[in-house]
Amino acid sequence: SNVVVFQVLYFSGVSWGYMGLMALFAAVSGAVFGGYFTAGVLDVVDAAGLLRPVHAPGSGPGHPARPGRRVARLAVTCVMAAALVGGAVYYYTQVFELPPSGPMCRIEGRVAQAYEYAPNRFRDEVVTVRAELVGQVTHVPEADYSGVPLAAILERAGVDPSASSVRIIASDGYEGIFGLQDVMEHRDVILCQDQETLRVVAPGFEGAFWVRMVSRIRVE
């Protein structure tokens, strides 16, 4: 139910098939982490002597878990815990970037002069485009967006003639890659302010190119 409500409120236009798939993932993860993994954690705590069994008056200790099954559950729990910790360490040290303090991003790569982009330095370049986000699972109806053409932002940096692509990098590690020629020819592809972050609005491009929480733009 949480998945359905969240998708309806924040991802309007998604298909019912996608919502069903997400609900299935949520159910499976709940069974694994809320059931099997939790039971394994209790086994670990019990084996460490941190739990004191409490029995109802007149009841016995019950039937203890089979030793073989308990060992297997402990092993699976340790592997899952190691995977979770390892994944978290890798993500936060190699992928995740702290969002900039305000709507700004770094322009870098094959450029004559790397710099920190901020919308207030391009007030004379602002344009308004009308665009519709059409993604594989998300659809946002046509709306007006105001921002600075990505081409103008790159021109300020001085693009190296050998460059061929533009990589848009979000603070959460997500990336969208444009062809450099596409960006320079489509001046309706803009970088606009979205509260305290930046996002790409790309009319005519699929939703995967509409990168949010942009932290870096790298010319390659």
C-alpha cells in the first residue's frame, strides 16, 4: 500500500504494471528483511547470550530450532549484513556526492576553463520552453520551464573541439549522456532551478535525459 500511495502521489502517469512490479519487490524485500533476516539477527543476538528467554507461567521452553537450520540462517544473515554494509560503504564513498549548497554545479572536462555554474550569473540568457516529460514509466504533462540553455553554459566554458559528448551527473550518482552536437543544436535543452537544486529539461528527449539534482556537467 505504501508503494501504491507513493507512486500515485509523486510519480503521476506511471503504468499499473510498473506499480505492480514495485509492489512485488516491496513484498519480497519485506519477507526477506522483515522475516528471514530479522530471525537471523535474533539468532545472532541469542547466540551471543544477550537474550534471556521468558516463558509464560506453566509453559515449557518449547521446541528449540534445529542446529543445522540455525547455523544456515546465521551464515545467510552474516552474508546479507556484509553485503548491506559493503554496498553502503561503496555508495557513499564512490558514488554519492553531497549536493551543492544552493542551485549550482561544476562544469568540467574537455573545456578551456572549468567553473562553477550558478543561475544568477546567466540572467540575460534565461529562456522559457514548453515541454512534456515522456519516460518509460513516468509521464509529466506539458508545462512551461525557465532556465539557461545548456549550450550557453558550455560556450562560457569553451568546449574543446575534440569533445563529443556531455555527461550530466546527479548528486545521487545517476547520469545522462547527451551527444555534444545535440546539445549545441537544441538550445531548448535547458538547465533550470528546481528549489535548491538544478535539473535538466530536454524537450524531444526521453525522460531519462531529464536529470535532477545536477551536481556536475562533464564534457568528454
